[in-house]
Amino acid sequence: MLKISKSFFSLLTAALIVIPGVSALAQTAQEKGLEIAIATDKANEGWGDSTSELKMIMSNAQGQTSIRELRLKNLEVTGEGLGDKSLSIFDRPRDVEGTAFLSHTKVLEADDQWLLLPALGRVKRISSANKSGPFMGSEFAYEDILSPEVAKYSYVYLRDEACGALTCYVIERTPLYENSGYTKQIVWIDQAEYRYMKIAFYDRKDSHLKTLTYSDYQQYLGKYWRAHTFQMDNHQNGKATTLSYSNYVFQTGLDDKDFTSSRLSKMR
């Protein structure tokens, strides 16, 4: 499988900017879409690692809700062909207590994902063919909770558009990795701070399936923005999942050894 590094895209964008006679007006929609995606990625570089807490609120079509509480650990990875690592540990309710999910994002190769199921006493590897399946019964698919590495998609700039009091770039991105549940995603990105504001997901029949809305942004370390509320609405089944983040702490000293499948198995 071909590996494409972030540095490749950085060089491509730089070339478009510095070549004499090449202006923004000369860019294709694909080039401008890629440039926006790279700028969004660069705006979030250098955070290192973080911990946070999460409340997952799942609602069915009748408005009934169930709540799960998790602890999260994340590690920034800058290696070629690789993406970030994350570990989610469920604390409540009791029926999911101790369940843990470990993810190693890749670029075009299959992502590595493992699920610790305490009731079964084993660690289960998630097949790459199941990335479109629901994560722990929520409206988030396994692929939705991976880090959005630039090279995982192709891009097309669509338009500029008002998004609340802000102005957003609107781009279309198409998954390049295998087994995605989506034909495309329409993404709204804040032009001032390069923050994700909204993503519309289209299923394999090219029908609008879900919309993810980001809100309650806060800035950390004087540079890094984090949305504290993720709202995923499923337009086809009437269900919704809200992720409410709190207690972010950055640069805590986490490293690769904290994100291994062998470490996950010892959590049982």
C-alpha cells in the first residue's frame, strides 16, 4: 500500500504558494481544498499528548437517553504514514465499566483498533472491514473517532459560507482508505482559526446520513482549540449522540508505551 507523508502535502502547498505567476485564482478547486486541509492540520500541530474526560449521551428517536462516562488519553504521532493514538476507558455505567478502546490511526493502510471486553476477559481486534460500524452503540462510527489525517482523503473546495458569526471554508473530502462507510463528507472550517465547525456525512448510496456539529470551543496552551461539545445527529434513524468533554490536560508525559495492545490486555 502506498504511504503518503504529511511532508509531501506541505511541500505541494508551499510550491503552489511560491511559484511565480501562480495565484489563488489559478488554483484548481482540488488544490485549494487540499491547501485548506493542510492549513487546518498545521494549526493543530505540536500539542504532544493530552488527557480528558468525556460524557457520552445517546438518544433514541423517542427521546430516551442513556449516559456513559469515559476517560481519554491521546498521543500525537508525526511519523510518515502514521496518525495519532488514542485510548478510551469506560467508567460508567456498570455494564460497560472497564471496557477500553485503543486506536492507532494510519494514513492509507488499515487502522489498528482493539477493544478490551472485561466481561469476556479478552482483547478483541477490530477488523478494518468494520470501521463503518457503530462505536459502543453510539451514532459515531469507528472511523469517526480516528484522527483526521490529511492524506486519508482527497479534497475539493466548494465555497465560502457564513457559519453563525464566522465565515467558513466549505470543502468536500472523499475517503481514500478502504472500507469507509461514506462516499463523501462536506466539511465547514472556520477561516480565522481553522477549526472544524460541522461535517455532513453521506452514506454509500450518497444519501445524507449524519451531521456532526462542533461547539463550545476553548483554547489551550495559547494555541490549541478544542471543541467541548460534539453533536452527531443521524437523519435516517432519528437517533443522536452528544459527546461532552471536560478537564483537558496537555503534555502530561504520555508516550508510545501507554498505547500498546499488551498494555491494554493488562488492564483486565
